[in-house]
Amino acid sequence: MLLTLTNTQSPATDLGFLLHKHPDRVQTFSLSFGEAHVFYPEASPDRCTACLLVAVDPVGLVRGKTQASRGLLDQYVNDRPYTASSFLSVAIGEVYSSALQGRCNARPNLVEQRLSLNVKLPAVSVRGETGLIHALFEPLGYEAEATRLPLDEHFPEWGDSPYVALTLAACTTVKNVLSHLYVLLPVLDDTKHYWVGQDELEKLLRHGASWLATHPEKELIARRYLRHQRSLALEALSRLDVPEEDDGIEPNGPVTEVGNMAVNDMAFITSEEAAVESPLSLNEARIRAVLEVLHAAEAESVVDLGCGEAKLLSRLLKDSRIGRLVGLDVSIRALEIAAKRLNLDRLPPRVRDRITLLHGGLTYRDARIEGFDAALAIEVIEHLDLGRLAAFEKVLFGCARPRIAIVTTPNVEYNIRYETLPAGRLRHHDHRFEWTRTEFQSWGRRVADHHGYQVRFQPIGEIDPELGAPTQMAVFEREAA
Ligand code: SAH
């Protein structure tokens, strides 16, 4: 299989620096499934073309594989050596790895430079109509030309093959072109040659970081790239809304909101408790505020949306008044930590039966979170893109419709009290927004009005007379039908 990349912006040979491959040499790389060669059929100041020729060893692919792991590749003669697919992505990732990652030590300023680039792929495996090619590449700024290849040109009556000759042209960076091809070639092919797991999800998010979130076909891309594994695709889509490293842990230092609070200012904590518990972290203060509301409302079933590592769930589990507990989160890593914290493997059956952890997203309707007395979203909404907040509102207040919903979020006005937090910065790098009290309250009132709930607001943490408390909580109660 062959990928040619041409730059016509002079000096066109800059392409050699970007790809880390000298135009005067032929270079060969060995890959786990064959060999790759890079060479330049032309390299002038006006026009420079780099060819990546990948030779797949089809026998090597099949030999030694069990029947179950072979999938579509169960014959010595198959199309993999000839068509662009995930093998080409792997070759791009290995042979052009620094260009793909946007590194160019010799000429770092070239990395962000947009060049006049042209890509040719003589045979791309495409499942579905060629319209898909346009739908995938045109939103990324390419002019795409796709010609369907006949199955056999001597026998036109046999019809078309599943392969397409593809040309792409765009004024963009080399890094962009490589990351688009890396993700989209396997998407077009829709058959991956290896098992898809969490690693693939991370690769998709990494290589799609700068463009996938806004791509109109992002759902199809995630679904196909992750080989139709629903839960992985769901996680990918949710994490596009909520960027990487989202573990819900706030940064170190005073920004962790722990410590020097005048605890007796916390309206909801009695002075006796304060005396015992001082100094009290804001996280602890939030947990107590939530527990108090749940007890007052006599909630017997609770779903914790965006439960993270189950700090709150582990407390709720100790409360035998709550007979049914569910924690839901999009992050598998957080759920694994949650399962450990809760000791799920070792709980006596009578306690184990009360709790379930679920993997899921908050901006998609999910029947599993319906029918609860109370739903919690503790320090979660600020991790959603503002554009996705309406979807969450619908999921929570329109579909799940708990009797009580508790939502907490930072009060941005209070941030100036955190001395090490630079002005204008949010408390956590993954926060999409932080609201003033007025903003949060007007959001809460609008949502309550719209969905038939009453809402009240309560500060959590030390109350500054001007700035309010560091955390703000809204308690929604469903109105009688
Ligand atoms: N409620 C927990 C964790 C808050 S951090 C606590 O108070 O400790 C935010 C959590 O929301 C993270 O665990 C993150 O994985 C989760 N999250 C963010 N966006 C989500 C989404 N779209 N769907 C489900 N969970 C999400």
C-alpha cells in the first residue's frame, strides 16, 4: 500500500524536515507486520513528494493466529497488503511518529506552518458509499476526490470493488494531515486488525484532540474507530466534551480548598461537630451538606451522577436508611478506583446487593438512572461543555426525574480568596466554566421552572460576606404532579 504526500509551497523540501526523512535517501523500517520504505520521487524547491510504501506480509499475519483471533484475515490471500487501512495508520504512527506528534527539532517553527498539501492513496478500503469520504474529510478543510475502483477492469459486469482511489488537497499542517489519516483510514475501512480496548480509545482521543470534538461525524468516527464497542464509543464521546486527565481531583495547594476555614461559619455544621472535626476540608463539608439534605428528604434510593472515585458513595453505603445506591461515571479509571474504595469484592452480600457502579455518560438518556428518590451531581456540571449542559438537564430533570436532585458547583466569585490561583484561572484545569452565584441561581431557577421543580440554594464552606461560600449547592424538589 502506498501513501504519497506532496508539498507545493516553496521551499517545498521543508517537507523533509517535517517528516524527519532526508529527500536524498531511501529508508527502510521494519514493522511487526512487514516493512515500510520512505523515498522521494521528486524533491525540488517547488514540489516535493514523500512516498510511504508499506509491504505487509500476509502470510505472517495469519500464521500462528488462532481461528478466533484471525477475524477477516483468515486467508493467506487477503487485501491487507494492497489497501490503506489500520496497517497504514500503524505505519504512519511508527515511521512518521515525530511529525504525527508535532515535533520537529531541526525547525520547530515549521510544525504549525500550513503548507499546500496533497495526499494520494491509490487504494483505500471503504465500507459504505463514497459519500462517506466527503463527510469525513470535507469538514476538516479538504477537497476530496474519490473514484470507486472496479472489482476487475476486464469484467465491468462484476461491478465495483470496496476500494477507492483517493486524492485529498488542503492548506494545512503536516501534523494535521497525518492525524486525520491516522484516525480516518481505519474508520473508512471499518475493520481493524487488532483487538480494540482502552488503549485505542486513548489513541483516538490523542490523535483527534484538536479536531474530533467539533467534527459533525464524531459519533460515527468514534463508533467505527472503536469497532462498534458501545461503551468505549460512549466514553470517547463524553470525554470529548470533558477533556482528558479528568479525574475530578482538584489541584494541590490552597486550591484544594482544604484547611483554614472558620468552620463555625458553615451554617450546616453544628458547632459541636466543628469542634471535633476542625479543620474540615471543603470536600467533607460538601459530603455532610448532601447527607443532611438526603436525610431530611428521607431518600431511600440514591444515584450519584459523576460519582468519581466514590468518596461520597462510600459514606452513603454506611447509611442503612439508603437501600439502593447507584454510582455512574464516564471514566472507567475512576470506576475502578471506586470499586476498590468500596471494597466491592469483599462486601457481605447484604451490603453488596445495595450498590451498583455503572459506566455511562450524563448527556445521553439512560434508563438505568430513572426511578430514584434522589440524584446527585456533586462538582460535575462544571466539567460539561456549556453546549452539552442542556442535554444533561434533559437527562436529569426531563427523563430521570428524581424526587430530589442536588447539584453543587464552585462559586467563581470566591476564587480570589485562593492566593495561589492566578486571577481569572478556574480551580481545575478541566473545568469548562465556573459560575457566580447569580449565574448558578438563574440557571437553577430556569431549569426548575421548566421541569416542574422547586429549587433552593445553600452555601457550602466558609462564607465570605462579599464573595459568598466556595461551593454553591442547589436542592431541587419535584412538584406534586
Ligand atoms: N462527584 C465526585 C466527582 C466529581 S469530579 C466528587 O464529588 O468527588 C467530576 C466527575 O464527573 C469525574 O469523575 C468525571 O469522570 C465525571 N464526568 C465528567 N463528565 C461526565 C459525563 N459526561 N458523564 C459522566 N460522568 C462525567
